[in-house]
Amino acid sequence: MNQYSSNHKTDTLAKYSGARIVVVDDEAEMAALLGDVLSEEGYSPSVFVSATEAIAFMESSPPDLVITDFKMSDMDGMQLLETSK
């Protein structure tokens, strides 16, 4: 990684480290993997394996970013995003 890349990553992380990120995937392993990657990058994501649980959480703590699976058992990702507006 060159000096610019390192500085850019540090600046970006500092700017967005407080972002409220919600990860939703009904496949627990994928949800955990995405949460782990975000945590390793310095974020503190809230991870859910149920769209219904994620919506309940987002009602009291609106996220800055939602990362969701498209096809889930209780609701598809587009419905989740529409509901979370």
C-alpha cells in the first residue's frame, strides 16, 4: 500500500467510523462474515439474520448504511429497504 492509499484509508475511516451500519442476511455465516470484515476495518456494525429483527432495531436507531441480502426468508432486501426509510 502506498502512502496515499494509507492516508486515504485513515482519513476515510476517521470520517465514517461512527457510521451506524446494519448488516442483514438470513444466512448466519454470511452475516457474521460481513460483520467481521467491517469490524476489522474499524466499524461497529449491527448484524441481524432476520429482516424483522433488523427493522425493529432500525426503528429506534436509524442506520447510516444498510447492507442486505436480496432474497431472505422473512422479507426480501428491497422490502427491508423500503420499510427502513
